[in-house]
Amino acid sequence: MKTSAIPSNLEEEILRLKHEMNAVILAHYYQEDDIQDIADIIGDSLELARKAAETDADVIVFCGVKFMAEGAKILSPQKKVLLPDMKAGCSLEFSCPPAQFKAFREAHPDHIAITYINCSAEIKALTDIIVTSSNAEHILSQLPKDQKIIFAPDKFLGGYLNKKTGRDMLLWDGSCMVHERFSERELIKLKEQHPKAHIIAHPECPESLLSYAHHIGSTSSLLKFTETHPAQEFIVLTEAGILHQMHKRSPGGTFYPVPSALDGGACVSCNTCPYMKLNTMEKLYLCMAGGAPELELSTDLIAAAKRPLTRMLEMSASLAPTAIRNS
């Protein structure tokens, strides 16, 4: 990539480049506040990819992590997809290497594979049906009770679904480092300090944490829940980047992030995703100025990864659009 100096009027230059490139800037809820504020579309991973596909943009600039940019490329193969930092990976994705997952599937030939959308394109290509945290229960309800299922890669989301549906899916041993390391001790402290607060949690959290929650749902579902209770208190069990949108949409609300068990209660980082935070405004500018790094996938991989996504959309046709989109 051609090196460019960082201009002093960074936001203006990003907007100028966006216009020149006919680009759309996407930002996941876990991005830094300034990136969320300059983005054209903010949302969950699948929601962002689908909305970008509906635009007439030639270039998608995806401020998120790599598997999310892959999702945009799968749904918009004709568009150029840029990722400000190609090192922006995902601990959940890394916990499910394609070669190992392929061998695992082959060892259980009587199982179908249902995979959470938070996975690599290679894992999607090895999957029968993709699900989001919002539509997974609806999709499982359409499958015979005696159907043997592998669920990957998140064991906590899989365990949550097993408990809700009464199934006994075989769970891949993967997890999200952010949701796994919330401190139960600090959660109890916050609960005691703020007894009127609603505890809201993403289902990627361990069951021990979910047991305290008043509401469990996808990132968008948590945000919507706070919007319907605009002047109340919330203890939030998901990545702290979502608090920016919660404050903007419910300015009368009070939000308490739960510290990581590694923080010792200090909440210095409020349990943020280090991969999400690799994207910065400076890197956003540089990737647009230089046209790189570009996310590329082979035609065969795009076709294979799209099949289980299409199956998901077919099986979710009766759901509200937000339930299909949210991850």
C-alpha cells in the first residue's frame, strides 16, 4: 500500500475519499466511538453485509473484523472490500481451524453442521446451515428432534440453545475471549450496588453469567431492549463498544460495563475486544487512500460459503427482518 501522511483534517479527508471512491463505510457496534460516528451504517455483522449489498457503492470499507469483511464479500462479490487492519481477527474464529473442523465433521458423519455466523469463510463452506444468535432457535425448531447436530464454533451459545430447545447438540469447543472472561464476582458487585439495574447479556457469555440476566440477546437485541427502557439502569454483558450507541439512543439511561476477570475490578479496558480495536481512524484513512488491504476470496469459496447462508435465509423467511440479520 502506498504510504500517505495522516492529514490534520482526518474526518474531512475520509469523507472526501468516500465520495471519490463511491464507497460505503460500515462499522460494527464494537468499533471505537469516532469510527461509529463517521460510518454510513452501524450494526451487527450480517446486517452490515446485507445492507452494503443493497447499496450502489463500488467499495465496501468494513470497520470490523476479518470474518465480517468476508461476509460482505460473499454477499457482494462484485464489490471491492477493504479492511483497515487485516490483523483484525477474532478469537472465536481462531478457536475453530478449518482442517480440524473438517476432520471433526468426518468423524461424525451422521451429524449435520450448524454454524454460528461468527466464523471464517472456510468454516461456512464446511457447514450445512448458518445461524445468528437471533434466528438459531427458530431454525432449530424446523429440524427433527432426532436429527444429530454439530454446533460450532461457540460452545456457550450452543449450550444456551441446547438448554432453550431441549436438544443435545454436539458442541465444538470454541468461545469468544471477551464474553468468556467477564468477572462473575464483579457482576455481583455491580448487581448489589445497582439493585434496580437490568442485567443484559449476549448468549456468547458462559451460563454462569447468563443466569443473572434479565434479557439475553444479540447485540442489536440488547440495544433495542435499552431503547424500550430509555431512562433506566443497565449492567451490560457484552463488548463495551456498544455503550456508545446505547448512550446516543437512550441518553436518559445509565450503563455499567462489567470488568474482565483479568482487570481485578478496575475496568481499565471494560473488557474490550483487542481485535476490534485494531481499527483506528488513521488506518481507516490509510486503507481508503491506498486502496488496501483488500479482502479477497476465491470464486469457489464464495459459492461454497454462500450456500449455508442462503439456507439460513430460506429457513428464516417467516421471521421479522431484524431477527434474520442480528448476530
